[in-house]
Amino acid sequence: MDRLTELTPLPIVLRPRRTKLLLLLVVCLAFVAAGWMMVRDGEKMGYVCSALFVLGGLVFAVNLHPSAAYLRLEETGFTFCNLFRAHTVLWRDVRNFDVWKTRGNRMVTWNFVASYCGGGRARSLSRAVSGFDAGLPDTYGLKAAELADVMNTLRNRYS
């Protein structure tokens, strides 16, 4: 992973794996079809099932757009974007990056330095649940530990 930070000029833009998004979209569409079969058989709950998975499918379909989801690593910090909503964090505001495991899923998380004042209630809730101030919504095609190492390397280099 040092190769990524040593040989690639900044900014580095990482994107979620399209195969993962497509697979989740197909799963949602299958559940929509199952919901319609329930409706056809007289089950009213099929409407709820279909509506729920249509919304999920829309989220995955939207994130297939190249500008909808990414992680951009720069000299000043990083920007992560999900559903076209981007958030920028400066390296100097981050104390450390780590990996949090929950129900078999791993995500890159971080804690802010003591002097950082942003985040409010979301930061407090995140810390209460996971022990970390914030986290990335994806690992962008890398393993969580590899991505955390890259981000710690860049934070050490540029903060």
C-alpha cells in the first residue's frame, strides 16, 4: 500500500467498486419482484416490501454515477462523497485512522484532535456507538486496513 502513496501523485481519487453496487441493485430488484408477487397473491405487505427495495435500488443506481460517490485524497486533507453529498476533512484535524468491525463488516474510522469543534450531535452519537468520531461510507475497492494505512501515511506526511 506504500506504493499507492509513494508512486501516485496527489490528488488520488478512489471510487466504490461498481460490481458491488450492481450486485446490490440486482438484489433490490429481486426483492421488488418478490413484493409484487406477494401483492398478486393478495398480501398487502408486498407494497411495503416493493417500496422499500425500490428506494434501496435507487440509492445503489444513483451511486453508480461517477460524481455520486468517491474518496479524494489531497495534500490538505480528504473529501468523501456519497449520494452527491461531499464532506471535506483536513489532515490536521484528524488524530488517527483505524478500522472498526461490526457484524462482519469493516469500515475506516477516525477520531478528531481534541481542539476540533465540528461534528456536533452526529459526532457524539458515532463515538457512543463505535468509539470513533466518524467513518467512511465505503472502502473504495481496498481492504479497510489498507485504506486506513494509506490515510495514516498521508496524515503523517501532510499534517
